[in-house]
Amino acid sequence: MYVCNCFGVTEDQVKKHAEGGACTPRQIASACKAGTDCGSCVRRIQALLGRGACPRRELVEQGEAAVALAPQSPQVELPEAA
């Protein structure tokens, strides 16, 4: 069944992107454009995503700061300006 008529995205495609780690309608939109034109499918996408297991969502709901969970990159020292 089609979820997004504007871009021809099906429920199965949305579910596949969700299995691949897309946890929000915005992440689904980045993966396949669904929800980026008229927007009428966004609520259906939200319903398909539900409140299932999404590691990032669970951490946010527990009150953890997402920034604290981001991988830390080594600090690079810049040369001093002359």
C-alpha cells in the first residue's frame, strides 16, 4: 500500500528504512523523500514508526543528552596566527 503518493513510497519501503535505523519521519524523508512534498503522509509515517525500539529515541526519553552520546573526535591543535 502506498504511504506517499507524491513520491510513490510504500509501507514496505518505510518499514525497510525504519529497520535500517530511520527512527523519525524526518529520517524517513531523508532516505526516500516521503513526506517532503504535500506532507499528507507524515502522520501515516509516524504511525508506521510507532514507538518501537529506536536506541536514540529511548535515550532521549530517558533524559540523556544526545550531545553527550555523540562520538568524541580528537581535538586538533591549530597553528597560531603570525
